[in-house]
Amino acid sequence: MKDSIGVEIDATGGAVTDQVIYTVPTGYHSLVSMFFLSNTGGSTTTVGGAWNDGTTVPFLAGKSLAAGDHLQFGGTYGAWLSMNEGDTLSVSVASGGTCAAILSFELIRKGMN
């Protein structure tokens, strides 16, 4: 099953640290094909992102993102991140920032690959 999710991360009331935006459900693997993060606020903010598969693996750390700018990983044919059940993706946004994240993925029931 292919799907996408969208999440707004609002840090106007204080920094948001390691907010989980996606968890692979029990009984599934997930192939993440695209991760998109946009600064929807009116000023520059600092963002971070991490994959946790039992160990936290930061893939963004202290990245400055100007108002209206975005980051994108994947989105092209053949680019993906393979995740297992219980793995998570999380996002951090510095105090005062507002960002939107979009994640596209395919869920594969374990034993069906």
C-alpha cells in the first residue's frame, strides 16, 4: 500500500524536539520514497531530523531554513529508505518556527516481500 502523510510542526510556543512524525506499524516494513520539510513561518528557523531503528541516526542537524525554503530527500525513482516495524522518523524545529513535513512511503506486510 502506497501512502503519504502531512504533519505541521508548530514551535511558536517553544522548541519542538524529536517529534515523531512517522512510526512503521507492527507487522510491516516501510519503503520511504520522499521526505519533504518546508519552513512555513515568516522567519528563518533551525531544523533537525532523525531516523530511529533502536539507535538514533540524525540525518539533519542544526540546518538553517529560511522562510519559504524547503528540503527534500528522495522523490526520484529508486531513491528510498528501508525501515522496519517500530522504526520512527522525527523532526525538531527551533523555538518560534513553523514547518510542514510530507512523507511518502510504501507499506509492505512482513513475509510478503
